[in-house]
Amino acid sequence: MSNSTRDDDHLHDLEDGAGCTEIWEKLSEQREEAAQTTDRSQDD
């Protein structure tokens, strides 16, 4: 087994059968969270 991450790990908490809208919303939320984290770390 490899220790590398899967290409779809960022979608692990989506339900089976999720459509484009659900996937797009999830990815947008992840980007917003990452941007907020980056902004906070730059303020320090």
C-alpha cells in the first residue's frame, strides 16, 4: 500500500450519487476555508 493520498480524498464526505451542484458547493466551501486560514496566518 502507498501512503499517498487519493485524487478524490477532498470529496470523501459527499454522499454517493452527489451531483455537480453538491460537488461545486463542497469545493467552494473548502476554498473559502483555506483562504480564511491563509489570511489568518499572514496576519501573525
